[in-house]
Amino acid sequence: MLLLSPSPISLLGALLLCLPLALIFTITTTPTTTTNGGATSSPCIITTTGGASPFQTTLTITTTTTNTSVKKNTSNPVLTAIKSTIKTRRPTNNNTTTAPPPSTAEIFVDDEDDNALFRLAARANPNPTRPRKIAFLFLTTTPLPFAPIWEIYFRKAPKTLYNVYVHADPSSRYDPPFSGVFENRVIPGSKPTRRHSPTLISAARRLLSHALTHDQSNSKFALLSPSCIPLHSFRFTYKTLTRSRKSFVEILKNESGAWERWAARGEEAMLPEVPFDEFRIGSQFFVLTRRHARVVVADRRLWAKFNAPCVEPYTCYPEEQYFATLLNRKDPRGCVPATLTHVDWAGRDDGHPRTYNATEVGPDLIVRLRRGRPRYGDEEEEEEEEDAINGTDASVRKRRHPFLFARKFSPDSVEPLLSMANGVIFRD
Ligand SMILES: *[C@@H]1O[C@H](CO)[C@@H](O)[C@H](O)[C@H]1NC(C)=O
Ligand SMILES: *[C@@H]1O[C@H](CO)[C@@H](O)[C@H](O)[C@H]1NC(C)=O
Ligand SMILES: *[C@@H]1O[C@H](CO)[C@@H](O)[C@H](O)[C@H]1NC(C)=O
Ligand SMILES: *[C@@H]1O[C@H](CO)[C@@H](O)[C@H](O)[C@H]1NC(C)=O
Ligand SMILES: *[C@@H]1O[C@H](CO)[C@@H](O)[C@H](O)[C@H]1NC(C)=O
Ligand SMILES: *[C@@H]1O[C@H](CO)[C@@H](O)[C@H](O)[C@H]1NC(C)=O
Ligand SMILES: *[C@@H]1O[C@H](CO)[C@@H](O)[C@H](O)[C@H]1NC(C)=O
């Protein structure tokens, strides 16, 4: 398995094959004389040329030192990133007659090499410039089966109102290659990802970082998987997202198995940063504001906790815990505690939500999914308190944000979806 011990060379090879990068680095070393030691805390300034493909971004790295003895550090953060590895811990029990635990739980991310990128992105301006854009962040390990649907979706969207970014696991093959709106949109520094592992968190953080630094107009950041489809037109989605000043991120408290999930890294492992009563669970398919995207890429404290390896693989789902816990802690009032990506978990206990197959996909399904009401995490807290429903509580209960996306659909659903794209899905 490439994932278990990727050599830097193989990763580099995979990346270069998959991604025709054309990054231009302009390294400017500016000796300055200052007496303020604080200047070194921000050694790099990246200026990007907005609008271009992420690969034509010109990075200008300016090194500022506290005195005239100039320290040159020309280490290229992207090349360094390529050298990053995913470390695996050898299972302590290698009795092969016992079922091996899911290997994903053994994985944690060594993202030292991403840190330069995260630091830069954390300093991006939190206020989006106009016209505000939606950044669509696709996190994938496969070719995008619904690319033809997205193609129609974006065809009707003004180019000035969106950007597309793709994080593509470089250990996978992409055949057919990304084309159309996805062509040249794979971010440099994409790394291997695995379900139920911190690699998915890192990948989302990389996407957010690139989108933050690439275009200051990016105002909302929507994370999507290859099995997601749009439930509405771009126009509707754009209006819904830009009308709100909040992020949409599912934040659930006291979900079943919450304690086991909190303790999956060891009973005390999350302490003191994440006490159990501050632990939250929720879908990783969020839409974040620019301000919150910055919060996520700037975070190091909680990330170190959620990146810790699990000792209990069956309750370890870091990607469904990190964003909810972090944003609930930093700015609960800035979040609508629900996801706008519809998913059906009813009756599922195998860790996979329902996947609609081609025979089930028709106008009725789309209408039904659109009619659904998101599950709001803060309502559940009120119910626990048993005294809710009055005054503002009741108005809070009347909330009903529309689902904008849905998952999961089998790849062969693309045919029925295409046949009703203009007549049903994008008609609103
Ligand atoms: C300048 O900085 C270097 C390393 O950052 C340090 O070793 C040196 O003492 C400093 N010189 C002065 C004059 O502050
Ligand atoms: C150079 O920068 C890289 C990443 O930006 C960092 O890991 C490394 O420690 C730096 N080296 C020196 C000598 O400052
Ligand atoms: C597991 O296998 C490795 C080599 O594959 C060996 O070094 C180690 O001693 C084994 N551990 C146990 C507990 O059998
Ligand atoms: C391996 O595990 C099985 C089931 O737990 C047990 O019956 C068997 O004795 C073990 N074998 C060794 C070599 O430890
Ligand atoms: C959490 O949920 C469990 C059942 O899932 C319930 O017994 C317990 O009272 C809940 N805790 C709180 C603080 O509401
Ligand atoms: C599609 O899903 C439905 C409902 O789950 C199921 O009854 C049917 O057998 C599935 N069809 C195929 C071809 O998998
Ligand atoms: C209803 O709202 C009032 C204030 O508006 C508050 O004092 C009270 O605790 C709330 N709950 C109930 C059950 O009355």
C-alpha cells in the first residue's frame, strides 16, 4: 500500500505526474534594520495574483530579519510539503487470525511541512472583497463522477462569483483526468487521504489555505466530496450563502457514542484542551465564512489533539469531530449549527450513509431531499433542558435553511441526474 510507507520520491513522482504545476517563486530577501524582534514572527508575505489558476500564483516571499545579518531560508514550502509523509503506527497485535483494526485509525498526519502554508493563510485578510465569491472545495480520491452535472451548474454561473479547488490524493489515478471547470484546479501539495483519519482534516485545511490565499474575494468555503451533487442552481446557492453572515457547520452535542469517540485516543488524551463537555460531533461537509476558514487554518492547539493516533479504531472519526468542536469553541454564535449537505443515515450502522443508486434517482427524490429540514444542533440542547419553546426559542425552531447539496449517489446515477438537470435540479 502506497499509503503505509510513501517514500518522498514516490510521492513527488505521483504529484508531478498528476499535477502540472507551474508555480513561480520569487524569493526576495530584504535586509531591514529594526529593533523590533516581533518582525520575525511574520517572515513571509505571499501576494497572489487573483483570478488565475492556483498554479499560476506568484508567490513573493519576503524575509525580514531583526538585524542586518540576513538569514537566508530559501526552503520552498511546496517542495517541502511534497516530502511530507503519513506515519503509521505498527499494530501491537499482529496475530493475523484476528481481524485487523481499520488501518485508517492508525494514521496520523505529520503536517510540519504544511505549516508554512497554514501560517500564510492564517494571515489572509478576513474581510472578503467584492464581488464576493463562493469557493467550492472538492476533496477526492477518485475522478469526479458528477463532473458533468457540476459543469452544467457552473455554466450558468458568472465566472466572477466562484472558484473551484480540488484536493486530489496523489496516490490515486485520475482517469478520465480533471477537465472543464476542474482542469488545472488541483491544489499543489495534495497528499494521500483516508476515510476516518486526520488526513481528511489536513486535506480540508489545505483546501481552505489555498482558497484563502489565492483570492481575497472568496467569502464562503463549501467542502464537497465526489459523491455530492447540487440540489439547486448556482444562483439559488449563491444567494442563500451570501445572504448569511454565518458558517453552516453541523455541531451536535452528546451524540450516541460521544464519550467513546472522545476517548478513542485514550481516556485522558484530549485533556486539557478538549474536555468532554466541549467535544462536538458533526458532518465534515461544511460551508465556512472567510473568518472561520482562517480560524481553522490558524488552529494548532486542537489540531494537535485531533491528529493524535487513536487507540480505539472503531470509534475514531476525527474528521467528524474537529471542525464542530473547534468552531463551537471559537465562535458558536457565528455558526448555524447544521450542515446544508443532505445525507441519509437512517437505519445505517456500518459507518456508511445511504447511497442512492441509479434506479432510485428521479425528480421525486430531488424534491424530497430539498424538502428536508436540516438538523440543528442547538435545538437538541434545548430539548435536553426541557424548557425550550418560547420567545426566541420558538423562532429559532422555525428556522429552515434549504439543503444545497446532497450525498451519496452511486456513479451510475449521473445519467438520470443529467436527464433532469435543467428541468428539475437547476430549476428553482
Ligand atoms: C542578529 O541576529 C542574529 C541571528 O538572528 C544574531 O545571532 C546576532 O547576534 C544579531 N546581531 C545583532 C547585532 O543583534
Ligand atoms: C526554513 O523554513 C522551513 C519551512 O518554512 C523550516 O522548517 C526550517 O526550519 C527553516 N530553516 C531555517 C534554517 O530557518
Ligand atoms: C509483529 O511482527 C513484527 C514483524 O513483522 C515483529 O517484529 C513483532 O515482534 C511482532 N509482534 C508480535 C506481538 O508478535
Ligand atoms: C490469535 O488470535 C486467535 C483469536 O483471538 C487465538 O485463538 C489464537 O490463539 C492467537 N494466536 C496466536 C499465535 O497468538
Ligand atoms: C446524553 O445522552 C444520553 C443518552 O444517549 C443520556 O442518557 C444523557 O442523559 C445525555 N446527557 C446529557 C447531559 O444530556
Ligand atoms: C437500488 O436501491 C433500491 C433501494 O435501496 C434497491 O431495492 C435496489 O435493489 C437497488 N438497485 C440496484 C441495481 O442496486
Ligand atoms: C421562557 O422565556 C422567559 C423569558 O423570555 C424565561 O424566563 C423562561 O425561563 C423561558 N422558559 C419557560 C419554560 O418559560
